[in-house]
Amino acid sequence: MTHTLLHQVLVSDLVVPVGLAELPGQESLTGFGARVSDDTWLRCDLMVYRKEQARGDLWYIRGAPLLAVEVASDASRGADLRAKKDLYERFAVPSYWVVDLRDDEPEVQVYELGGDGRYAHVARAVRGGPAELSRPFPIRLDLDDIFDRLPSRSAPRRPSTVTTEAAPQAGPDLPHREDPFLIDAFGHRWPTGAEKVELWDGCPVFYGVWDARDVEIAERAYPGRVVRLDQPPGDPGTMTILPAPAAAAEDAAAG
């Protein structure tokens, strides 16, 4: 089973128990975006939110969801447990779950926002060890019942590659290289081949397996900006597009 299919199985297995546990006025969606600020758009694998946050036909909810669930992959695990977790904490997402496979067995790490605005690790659900939770609704995470059709072993994911057709010209122009991306411009410039794409503090973030060729292509797609691999080339992880450094901006102005 490929990573993509395994990911879909893990998410779909959670949809029913989460949907049944929702309280009045709550809804859930898979693979949807949360616009938590003008320059940060996060795509949760599964989210629960208040109905009024999803007015109209937008491709995101407004504000922080009540619950964000991420299914960790080789490319996303580092972000899900560190930088992405920090973003959910900073934008006051009350509950955060990370679903992961350890030796082909699922586990769910549960974090909840405390009165100090920091996440506390409140539960770890594994097979044979269900967790009883009360936020954002009462639910019993019994993994023996929820994940009952997983394969014995998952196949490795094929590497991703950004293509030169990754930045379609529809929509707003690219912002100046020193300026952050905002939601409207970012939404029209996603590369193909990425496992997931998000916007963190005005910086596009692409999940996948990237190498030096992908960096060169991204540098052409986003001229003047800094393209950073957040892990060694060829390893799964994230590629981040940063604004032009201040020194380069000053040199350009002086010239």
C-alpha cells in the first residue's frame, strides 16, 4: 500500500468516530484549509470547527479549528511534531492529534491547550490502550475499533518533484521578493508533486522528497527568494520559500 492510500485509510477511519462525537454546531472536514491569519494557511488532514467558520464557498475556514488532526508521513513527521505543532499552539487551536504508524501499528498523540497557551501532552492512544478525551467533545479513542483494516506493511513513497509548470499565471501577481505571501497570491502558485502545501507566516512550505534540482526549479519559480531544504537533499521533509535576505535587498537598492 502506498503512502497516499495508507494516509487516506487512516484519515477515513477517523471520520466516522469523530463525526459521531461532534457536538451541536460543530462540523468536520478532511483535507481542508484553515486561514488562521492573512499570511498563514494550514491544511489539516482532518479538522473539527464551528459551523460559522465556513460561510460561503471558500476553500478554507476562518480562524483556528477546534481540533486539528495530522497523519504523520516520512515527509511531515518532523513538522507535525515540531514546527507545525508550534503553529497550531501559537494560533490557539485547542486540541491537536498526531496519528502515526510505529512498526506498522497506529498510535495517536493527543495535545491540548492549557491555560498558559501552551500544549500539554495529555494522552497516547495505542492498540489495547484506548484514551478517554473530553475536548473538543467526549470521545473514546479505541484504536482496535477505529483502525481495523490496516496493511501489515506500507510501501515506500516515490520521491516528489516540482515541475516548471508549478506556478500558473492566473490570479494575483507574485509579491515583491522581500514581502510575505498572502493567501490570495499563494493560492494560485502551488507546485505539482508536493505531498502537502501550506503557508507559514508568509512562507510557502512544500512537503515531499526534494533534491538540488527541485531547489533550482523553485528558485526560478520564486526569483530573488531563498529556497531552503529543511533536511538533507533526497530525504523526506519540507522545502520552504523564504523572503529575500535584507542584505540582498539593500544591495539591489544601492545598485
